[in-house]
Amino acid sequence: MVYMPRIKIEMPETELATIKIRVRISDINYGNHVGNDAFVSILHEARMQWLQHHGYTELNAGGTGLIMGDIAIEFKNESFYGDTVEVAIFSGEISRVSFELFYRLTAVRNNKQILLANAKTGMVHYSYEIKKPVSLSDEIKIMLAGK
């Protein structure tokens, strides 16, 4: 039997924000824990709240939109209905038209912090008008520097 290597996600140093999101009953799957698809939704919600804090949305982030180019999730522990997931967001590599966001998802149970997952998204600065990637704005670069 051949095993594929597991994804390993290392958190960068630049923490941008911590967002708290409560697990909803609709996030629970047949295994009675948060489903894989719900983890993606939790990441999306955390990113949206972080953008809103800076006055942006994914359709208008410094005059242009954002589109997700890729996603990777390293699952560590189950999450359950009633958990409050703390999503720490970190800034990774920045290129001319894209940037990486990293996420550390934790919850507190029995007074102990539990790592639920690490994740990474590749975000592309994207013009929905011309349907092409465009250069990152200075405002986005400043935001990604944690300022």
C-alpha cells in the first residue's frame, strides 16, 4: 500500500487578526462533528470579517476584487456544535497580483486550547470587470504587512 504524504502548513510570523466564529448546527455532518466543507465556510467567514474590519469586501478590496486561487487544509482535531472557533489569520508570501493567507483554527475545551486545523489560501487581486488578475494596491500591501 502506498501512502501519500500529508500536507504540512507552517504559520508565518505576521499575525493580522483573530476572529471568533461559533459553530452552527448546520456545520455538523453525519459524523456529529464539523464537516470538511464547513471548515472552508469558517475560513471564508473569518476572511470576510477581517476584510470588513478594514472597510473592504472580496468584491472591493482596494478598488479591485479578490478571488481564491487555491486552498489547503491540514485537519488536526474534530470540532463540535457549540465550539467557538478562534481563527488566527496570518500574512504569507506576497507577489505582484496575489498573496497567501494562513489560518490557525483553535477551540477551548475543558480549559485547554485545541488545534483544530491549519489552512492556507492563495488570494488573487482580480478585476471582475476585465476578468483578469491585476496588481495589488498599496492599501492591500499595507494591510498585509499588519499595519
